[in-house]
Amino acid sequence: MTDDASSLKPAAQRVEAAARALGLDVRVRAMGRSTRTAEEAAAACGCAVGQIVKSLVFRGKESGRPYLLLVSGGNRVNEKAVARIVGEPLQRPDAQYVRDVTGFAIGGIPPVGHDTRLATYMDRDLLGYVTVWAAAGTPECVFPVAPADLRDKAGADVIDIG
Ligand code: 5CA
């Protein structure tokens, strides 16, 4: 694990700076191994899979607008249930759309610090943990955060995701 911020890749530095600008006291960790999936991230962090924040981008079928779902690592999104909440059906966008709206590549999508403003929803299950771990812009970088702080600073609505 590398702690020196100056040795972080630019994408991870961007996430750390954006999180701090929002008032989140985060320190990004370069894990030196893959954190590309929730399972890999949990193994690297030594935490439960449920403590990993999956930052999943969906696309509104009618509006074309992006939605960011912050999902507990062990959970699957019930797209029909979430569609009722956001008011339109959802599509799984391709990797290029995800990059265009977030500024980051899949596997490292962070919960904050995106290139565009994303309507954001958080899985209620994340609030059951003292600390959760989220991606920090690259598939090897993560940061720990208190879920209520992440909810507040990401401006997320808490929903039942499953
Ligand atoms: N770094 C880890 C844990 S923080 C992470 O980013 N996990 S994740 O679950 O948020 O990101 C991977 C997710 O990206 C997958 O669950 C899947 O929903 C999505 N994904 C993977 N490949 C594609 C693709 N080709 N197009 C669109 N979405 C994809």
C-alpha cells in the first residue's frame, strides 16, 4: 500500500482532491493489487464485500440522463424497483458512456468527483457499516469513508436498491 499522495496516479489524485473539496476527509490508498471488482476490493481492504461501494452508472431510457447508484458490494440492483424511484426505465450503458459522464474508466469509478453532475442514489445497506470503501479513480485505488458522510457529500438519496 502506498500512502504518499504525490505517488498516486492523476485519476486518484483528482478523486482525493474532489472528495476533500466536498468536505470529505479522505486519504486515497493505492493497494498495489487489483480492486477492480467488489470481491477483489474486499480482499485487498480486508473487509466484507458488503462494505465495498460499487459506483454503478445507469442511463435513463427516456431522458438519456445518467444515474449513479452507490451499491453495497454484495447486492444486485433491482432495475425495475429503481426505475420506479427515478421515474423512468433504466439501461445499462456501454463503457464509453460511463467514461463520458464520469471522466473515469469502469473498475475505478468513484462515488464523487465526476466530470458531470450525476443524480445519485445510495443503497440503504451501506449505512449499516461504520466504514465503507469506495473506488478512487483507478482499479487499484480506494478510500475508506463513513457512509453517512458519503451520503451527505455526494448528495445521495438513500433507497432500497434490491
Ligand atoms: N473498484 C471496484 C470496487 S470499488 C468497482 O469499481 N466495482 S464496480 O462494481 O463498481 O465496477 C464494476 C462494474 O462496472 C460492474 O459491476 C458492472 O456493472 C460495470 N461494468 C463492467 N463492465 C462493463 C461494461 N463493459 N460496460 C458497462 N458497465 C460495465
